[in-house]
Amino acid sequence: MKSQKNKYVIKDGRVIDPVQGLDEVIDLLIEGNKIRTLGTFGDKDGEIIDAKGLVVCPGFIDMHTHLREPGREDQETIESGTMAAARGGFTGVAAMPNTDPVIDNSGMIRFVKETADRNGYVEVYAIGAVTKSQEGEELSEMNDMMNAGCQGFSDDGYPIKNGHIMRKALEYSRIVNKVIIVHEEDPDLCEGGQMNEDFNATKFGLKGMPSIGESIMLARDTAILEFVGGKLHIAHLSVRESLEIVSEAKRKGLAITAEVTPHHISLTSSCLATYDSNLKMKPPLRTKADVKALKKGLKKGIIDAIATDHAPHALFEKEMEFGSAPFGIIGLETAIGVACTELVKTHILTLNELIEKFSVNPARILGMGERSLKQGNDAYITIFDPDKEWTVNVADFASKSSNSPYDGWKLTGYPVMTIVKGKIVYREGEFYR
């Protein structure tokens, strides 16, 4: 650990702040944990951080991360997961509750927050389970968890099959103004599935999960949302039918938002010809038509956020034959590269729009207020090189797991520095706490 300076000048960077409509080369002065001002400064004003050729923007938030602690510290810990986040350019992560034991009570919320305060490199926002033990049968003590500091509620990893439970969760969401994050999957339609149900599933001899397994549950939940109110966020949206449902719900003025993962905009079911278990996740990789539709959904604003669904697994688990291997891949350390390569380099999104999806919108959805570089705001800052080409090497990852489908990929867009409340936590390969 190295000592932190009290004042920094981020010099000659391209400062992009969607909230302020700002996109210009200008210096940014940080004093303590706050953004002091924008302007022109020198070394007498603070330690110089040379950002020439780099993008300086509001800090990224991953609103869908599995940190595995407690219970599977062999896969990931809060410490290693937040190191991976810092290396990936994220100033904070929303920790999903499907740990062992499940984060379904105030004591578990406090455990996550206290462990993150002690061992974390970036901020951790605890997400509480909607139902006790994520069994889908009885609402958890949501009020107690909210009072303990949880940021939202989810049974992610599992769908909320019981419509009555979903209704009650949304009713509570309406009262306390906290978001319900849903994993949309009809477990009966998708039972035993290993990949998307399409021609490739037949070709590869793997049982498929139909696209309607997602869209049917989403249609039900938007109907409940329209009936009772509340705030609903759709995790890892993956099919074009779901886009249509979300678009219609937004047209009606419902409080609904959605995210997409980097892997669902860069990979398709045809990739599974290799039977690589690092391509096995839920929802599964879909068709080229779905990928094209998801990218359009991002551009149109139907999809609000990009989130990784970072899901670490031990090497021995992913080395099992495909049908027995667990679902899920890691993504914190490749997210910026994949997103820049697939969306910015191809002119689907501008850098301003990309930053909205990674920073401004996740903060808004999670009820964290405005994420901006305005004077006086806390200094949450991501600095990245949008043009740097690099080759993914999982051996270099900070994560304890290596289950990435991108090993060996050449990507454009590289995280350089991560600043959390004025403190540099990652800088070109070095971590600080």
C-alpha cells in the first residue's frame, strides 16, 4: 500500500460527463474525496496524473456481480472480486445475494458491508434476497435489510416463479422506493437446458432453452408491475422478444429498466461448437438476430445499462463435461474492452452513451443519486484508453477464477485508473487501498 496524496490534477484528459453534457479536453482537480473544479491547473495545484489521450469520466458501477463470499471463497472473495472490479475500471459493484448462506437478512447485509469496508478495493452495494433462502416461497425480511443498508432486492440466479410473491415484492418496492432485480426464466420451459433452443442446439446435441422462457416471465412481471406499481429492473436481458415487452412497458410509463451483458452482445450460440464450458451461462448465448436487436436496444435506450453478471467458478467445475459444468462466466476485467470493441468501435454507441450505460444509469437505477463530475461531488472516476488494443490473458486477472470466454481475444479499450472517493485504488497494474 502506498500513501495517498490529498490533491490530484488529472491533466489533459478528454473529460466526458453525460449529466453535464460535457465532452472536452480539460483538467480536473481533486481535493480530498471531492471534485474541486474543472479548468487548467499545474503541479503546484496537486500531483499530476497525465491523462493525455485518455477518457476521464464518472466512475463505472457494475450492477450485477457475484462475489461468492460467504461460502465459496475458493471461487472469489470480496477482496479479490473488488480487485477485479478496480482493474476493470469499476468504482463500485452490486453484490448479488446467492451466496452460502444467502444474503436474506440484516445480519448478512451487515457482513457484506463490513467485509467490504475492511477488505474491499471498491465500494460494494449489497443486494438482499427477495425470498428467504432464495426458495421463492416466503418474502425475506426486506424492511430489516433495507434498514441495514441494502441497495435493492433480487433472487438472481433463480426466477421468482410464484406470481403472488412477485406482486408482494413489487408492492414493497413501491413503498420503500427500492428496485426489484429479476432473473427472467420460466423454470419449466427451460428445465434441463444447456444452451439456446435453436438449430445449433440440434446440431450440437444439447438440450435447448427457448427464448420464450425469458419473455413469458418478463411479460408476467410487467403485467404485475402495471397492476401494483414499484420499480422493476430486468437482469441480463437476452432476446429480442423481451426488448419489445420492455419498450412497451416504458411507453406506458412504468418504472422498468433493463441491462445487457457484454457477452450477450459479442457471442452467439454458434460459438458453442467447441463445447467450451466457458461459453455456458444463463441466460444462454442467443442468435445473431438477438445480438443485433440488443445492440439496437442499447442505442434506442430500451436497454439502460451494461452489467457483467460476473460469475466466478473454480477451474475443476468448468473442466467438467459440458452438461455437468455450472452456468456462468467472469466479466469485470474485460467489460470495457468488449463494450468498446463491439459498440464504440463499430459506431453503435458514442463514448458518451457508453458511459451512461456503465455509470450514470446504474447509479440512477440503484437509487444512488447523480453520478457526475460536477464541482463538490464525491470523486468517483474511471479513466480508460478507448483506443488501446490489447490481448486478454486470464493469467493476469485479479479475479480468483479464470472462466472467461475471452482469453486470447484482441480487444480495443483498456481501463487505466480507478478512483474511489478521491483515492486511487488501481493505476496501471498496481492496486492501492
